[in-house]
Amino acid sequence: MRNGLRAPIAVSLPPAGEAGNGQLIAGGNAVPLERVHVTATHVHFELRGEGVFDGTIAGDSMAGTVSGATSGSFVLLRQEDQTGPYFLKP
């Protein structure tokens, strides 16, 4: 939820331990993520002008905090196929 509005988003990240780029997809727009680091239990990525996301991965979910220009928390759930992006938890 941002500014009181809830909108679906997806975050696509490289597999744990592999270098790669990520992206945030919202409203049909894809925005590249910066400084993406993923391990089996931790995720870090930055979204230019929005903030720094740090979280933990447990099973099919990812949760953590956002700091910077935007602050708060986030919870994302992995889609069914286990290799695709995480989606904002309803």
C-alpha cells in the first residue's frame, strides 16, 4: 500500500547466489532494481528514488523493511511455479 492505495506489484529477482538484475513490475511498467543481492534466506535490493529493501526469505514468502525516501514494511508471496516473481501479499 502506498499513499493509502493498494496496487498489485511483482518483484522478479535472480536465483539465490547468482548475479543478475531484478525488476519491479507495477501497473504494466517494469522498473529495474539496483544492488540486488539474494541468498537462501536474505534479500536486498534498491529502487531508485523509492528506497532500500532488506528482508528475509522463508519458504514462499519474503518480508522486510523499506528505508530511504519511502519507509515501511513489505510482504511478498512467490507465485505458484517457484521460479517466477514474488507478488504483494493481499
